[in-house]
Amino acid sequence: MSSCWKHWFCVGRLCMAALVFLWVPAPGRALDPVPRSVSRSRQFVVYSADARLRMAVASYVETAKQDVLETFGVGDHWKFPIVIDLKPAVSTDSKQPLSRVSLVETEGGWKVQIDVVLREGEFKTVRLPQAVIRAILLELACREHPPTIGAPYTEPPSWLLEALVHNMQTRATGTEPNAALFRQLIETGNLPKIRDFLTNKVEVMDATSLAVYSACASSLLEMLVATPDGKASLTRMVKGLGDSDGDAVAQLLKHFPALGGSEAALEKWWTLGLARYSILDSHLARTVPETDARLTAILKLTLVTDEKKGTKEDYTLADYKTFLKHPGAKAVLYEQCNALGQLMTQAHPLLRPVVLEYQRIAIDLARGKTRRMDGALRSIEEYRGLIVDRMDKISDYMNWYEATQVTGQSGAFEDFLKAGREMEKATPPKRNDAISKYIDQVQREFE
């Protein structure tokens, strides 16, 4: 064999070896031509035939991870990769789960796998943000102490997933906590017990229940982080999921000593915390319909008419001649005075004199003063009805005028609109920084 022929034979063998090496599939994944994208931190590997979707998910997961790291106050020291497989549905079976998160051991080590089924018209039900957060927390929990092969592992709590996703969305949109929601929960007596809340199953909730649950979960997370050493305690709780016995209340009490050390103390802390969220918008006045609706609810008096049977009966202030005979009437009237005083801080300015007059009437009745009471009640009811009726007519007229009488633009804001159009047409200056160059490069890939 000549030396020249030997040389080319060796080169050919090296090329074949290189080709085999380049086509070795990722750990735990069969050999296939599906393209992939690797995220900025290289922890996430996204598989999808749709380039736009693949790039969008690869960018989103990094935003989600950064938000989790900031909430926990930890650095980015990941050990397990997270593989996201976005694939179209191969069947029309509605019972097939659209997303699944699992911890998998491969020849190269542990990884977290997110399998997502892309069924037309059902992408929102995939709940991809929750799946991504679940994978991030699962990697954090098992990073130092992965489970043994075949052994079950503890999933991150649902309330924490919903809280992190809810906080991401509110920060992105710039919205504030819904104080009216918490206020309604308290006023209707539907505030969930902490143990019931921690063990609720998200899978069986409808959209409304899930929205309420997410808001409460977000509040719980913010309250926990605000405790002394809160972020470190939260991190220890997640890392200790493998050692937990499944008792969510015990986990909170173990890792957050500031909660009081007992379930009763935790329940009180939880209730008071949500009550504080209910007054976040106390600086904002209610509308006339909102004030009137709340006033109607406060003016209803509920008295126990038979303590042995436990029967109750509802009254209005106009029934004072009847309910004042009951021994509990005085206490109920003073409770009504307090509720009216709280409403004063948020009542619409036109109805504040009405609220104040009702409060004066309730105080007089509690003290047994009933002289000229019928005339006072009749007068304030007429005035209240006049205000509400007048505001309803004004609102109806404004809606009618806007719908039928406005035929064109007034031109009062033409200069402002013209400036906006000119700014849209203007060519922005060319930027040469590294970030702008990267964005331009990504844009060219999609063009």
C-alpha cells in the first residue's frame, strides 16, 4: 500500500468518525431531524419544527428562570438540563394530557423533560408557564440530592407554581393586586382556610376559581418572602421537598419560624395578611353604583331571633320598632356603624353625606333614640334614590350621545396625533451596540 493511499484512507476514516459524532442524538432522545434551539444559559433545549415558536419559547424560559431566581434570591447554578419537546398531536384523544413534566435519568445524567402536545385551538390549556416553572423548581429541589432510580419524588406545590406565574404576568402588565377580590372574599365569608388552600387541586378548578386561587397564592408568596430571612427560607423549603411528608402546613411552619409555630398562629397570620390586601385601593373612591351596592349590604341587619333553635332574621333600619326589642340589637347596630365608617373612606363623594346620615341614625337607634326616626329614614332614602337615579340618567345620556351624536373627530387633539404620526414615520438612528446587533441578526433569520 503506497504512502499516498494510506494518507487518504486515514483521512476518510477520520471524516466518517466526525460524521458519526455529529449525528449522536441528545441524551434520552431518539435520533430524529427535529431542529432545536438552546437558551442563553444553555440549560434549556427546545425541540420544535416551528422556528418562531422554538425561538419564542427559548427566550421565554430564560425570563421565567430569572424571575424565579430573583424571587428566591439565588444565583444561576443549574446542574440538570431542561429539555422541552414541542410536538403536534398525533391523536384526537381529548383525555391525552397536553403537557407533562418529569425527572428522567439518562446515560449523561439527570434531566427534566417537558413534553408539550400542540393541539390546534388548545394552546392556552397547555399551561406552558406553569410547566416551565414546575421544571425549574423540580431541578432546584433535586439538584443536590436527586432521587434514586425508580423512587417517587415530591412535586413542587401547586400554590407556588401559580403564585410565580401570577407574579410574572402582573409585573409584565404593570397591574396591582385586586383589592376588590380580597374584599369580596372577606365580606362574603369565603376566605379559604390555609390548610384547605394549600391542598386544593388546580386540575379541577374552573377559570374563575383558578383566578381567585392564583391571586391568593401570589399574596401568600409575597407575605412569606416579606418575613425575616424569607427568601432563604423559601429556598430551603423547596430544596427540602424530598424530605417532606406531604403536610403543606407543617412545611411552612418548619421553614418559616416567624409564622408562630402552630397552625392556629399560621391561620391568623394568613387571614390578617389577606385583609391587608383588601384595603390596598383604599385611596380610590368607589363609583356611585358600587357605593350604593355596598351600602345596601351594610344596611341589612341580621339578628338571632331564637338562640335555642339558632334561627336568624334579616331587618332594615325601617324595622327598628321590631328589632330593637331583641337583646342583640345594640351590638349589631354598633357593628353597622363601624362598617359604615369604613365605607366612608371609599364612598363616592356624592354619597358620602348619605353614608354619614345612616351612621348617625344607627348610633341613635343603638342609644334608644327613636324620636322623629321615621321622617329621618324617609328623607335619607329619598335623597339616596335621587342621587342614584340622577347618575344613572347621566350615564345613559353619555352613552347615547357617544353612540348617536358623535359623527366625527373634533380636531382638538390633531397636533398631538400629527406628532405621533411623524414619529412613526421617522427612521430611528442606527445602533451598533451588541444587543442591537443580536436583535437585528435574529430578525434577519425570520425574514
